[in-house]
Amino acid sequence: MKKIGFLSFGFWMNQGSLVKTAKDSYLQSVELAVEAEKIGIDGAYFRVHHFANQIGSPFPLLAAIGAQTSKIEIGTGLIDMRYENPFYMAENAGLTDIMTQNRVQLGVGRGSPEQVLDGWKHFGYDFSEEDVKEIARERTLKFLDLLDGKPFAEPNPQPMFPQEQQLLRIEPYSEGLRQRIWWGAGSQQTAIWAAEHGMNLQSSTLVNYESNEPFHIQQAKQLRAYKEAWKKAGHDFEPRTLVTRSILPIVNDLDKQILGDAEAQDSIGYLAYHKNPTIFGRTFAGTPDKIVNELKDDEAIKEADTVLVTVPNTLGVDYNIHLLDTIMKEVAPDLNWK
């Protein structure tokens, strides 16, 4: 059994899209999560990009989804820690988790190349690209420390409101949220680092090209390295592992028209500022039977307890629910995901 979620980037564009504005994107994201819960989808996850026509401010969105749903996990995949203040983020995360009745699954990481040069500088952080690699990790560790809820701040001896004279913590504190933080790893090394620091693991449709093997084999090795490192670290809870896939079942003429030219091979390329190549996972498109047969051989999916399906959100809520419903009814059962 696996949990099945969707991952949306929340694109909007004026031409050739049913999502034309930011308002459309955010409101349709809520609607998609509501309808996905009705068909048994376990998680609604959203990618975060700044300076782009995509989801960029996740906490209000997650809280809005929580207000209209009751079971579905609500998460990110992922928040770019180069832009974040860990203290303010801990407040937002704690409140959002309380408002959603402890359903937040928060993916964090270094992030990918952005739409502007050194975008974090506009958020008040004057660091170089090289500096910010480690700063993203440092901020993540501080964020984790704050979520532990340990008092650390010296109280004002003359506060505005009466309080006991003892160290204070970030409020609101949401118990259990610390165990629902995920690190987005691109390599075996970063997966091991995530395990050592007690985070769950997210692995996307791209990873560092670390061997000549297919994408799913390299990703599976990443997940196995993570699990081994977790055992050695001796944490007191069981971790979760997640992989993302592009799965596009074709069951009618409209599907053939929209999805018929989907890429069916892994590809290798370079991301900005990356010295080493990256391998991108293939798209699984075709009849449900064809997709099932291909996914049966996916080693990384076998290692993961959660699968996120990337959705073409610009095609609108109805079409994306059609795709997800087809996966739930005609793909997931034959793979023993459900």
C-alpha cells in the first residue's frame, strides 16, 4: 500500500490555459485539493517558486485547503530555504498545521534555479550563490530546532502582557510537526544528510547523474542510502520516503489529443550553477495497462511509501481530476498501491 498525492506547480498564463491569473491558480488549487480528496487522493502538494507565474506563498494556500477538507495531507514540494527566515517560517508553519488539524507535510530544500538572478537578495539576504548552498542547510537546521519547541528567548522584565519570567519559544507550537518535515534531495549525499538530521525524504523527477544507470535505478539507490543512514542515526520515529512521477493515462480521444506526444525516455541535462549533469525521469503515458506494466519495473517506486503525480494544472480542475481518478481506478490497484 502506498499513499498517492498530486504535485502542482500552479502555473498561470493568459494564453492557451484554463488558469489565466494568480487568482485562478490559487482558487483552482483549493478546488483541486477538495475534489481530489473526494476520489481518495491522499495528498495535495505544491511546488514553490518566487518571481514566477506559479505558486509562491504556500502557507495561506495550505490553510485555505485545510479549511475545506478533512483528511487529505497538505504539503509542499518544496519550499526554497534560500529565501526563508526560519523564525517567521516556524510561526507560519505552526499556525498552518494547527489550522489544518495536523495535516501539514512540509517539503524544504535548496531549491532550483529561479526566474531572477540571486532572487533571495531581494528578500534581504546578501549572499552569493556559492554561500547560499550552505546557508539553505543552516536555515533548515534552525527551522527544525525551532519546531522542537524548546524555549530559548530571554523574556522582557517589563512585558506588555503579564507572563512568567522564563525562556520563551516561537508560538504557536504544533506538536508533531517536526516529524513531518521533508528534505528534497538531489543526490545520495544530500539524502544521507537528510536522514542524519531526522527529515523525511522527497525525491523528484530529477536527480544528480551519479552513474550510467536509468533514472529509477539511480533514484532507488538514493532512497536505499537514505534508509541505511536513518538506521545508523537511531531516530525515534519511522521516516517516510516520496518519489514524484509524471503519469498520464490515455483512455479517450481527448486524452490522445492532449497527451499523445508525451516524452517517454529519461533525459540528461544541466541546471544553472550545477557543474554536474542531472538526469530527468521519463513520462509514463499511454493506456492504463501499458503504464502499469512500465511502472512495475520502477525500482524507486518500490522503495517509496508515497508517490506524487505531477499534474498539468493549466488544463483545469475537471481534466486533472479525470487524470487522477483514472490513476486511482485503473493504475493504482493493479500496482497494489491501493
